[in-house]
Amino acid sequence: MNDQVKDQKRQEVKMLNRKLLEMTGVRNVESFDSEEFLLETVLGFLTIKGQNLHIKHLSLEQGLVAIEGLVHSLTYLDGNAHAKSKGLLGKLFK
């Protein structure tokens, strides 16, 4: 049973009053600005949308990120990561 737990991908998301978001399982920060973050996580790509967003803490070695600002939404992008990244960039540069 312990081997099954080790093989499973784990991610924890903690949000406090929509103003502080703390996450584990983060592999990379693909892009970010004050209104949108694109993170690569162990469970796929994740977009975080909001206002006045900024990184409070980042440790990719530990897979941790903390983001401050007003959070409006968290959305996982399903499917092929490469295709979704191009799709998101395509949306940004319309």
C-alpha cells in the first residue's frame, strides 16, 4: 500500500480569503502577470486568474508556490500540455 501512495501524484491547494493561495506539487511557472499565472503542476497545467497577483514565495525544488492578490479562478487545462500552452498563448496574443 505504501508503494501505491508513493506512485500517486499529490497536490495540496490552500486559499485564505481569496487573497493568499499556497500550493504544493508545482513543477514550473510557465508565465505570469498581475492578472494571470500559468503553472505546470504534477496534475497538469493550471491557470490562476485574478487581480494584483504576485508571487510571495516560490521553491521549485520543493514544489511550493504562494501567490498573493485577489483570486478569481483556478482552472486545470486538460489534454496535451504542449497544445494547451500554445492555445493559451494564442488567446493572449489575439
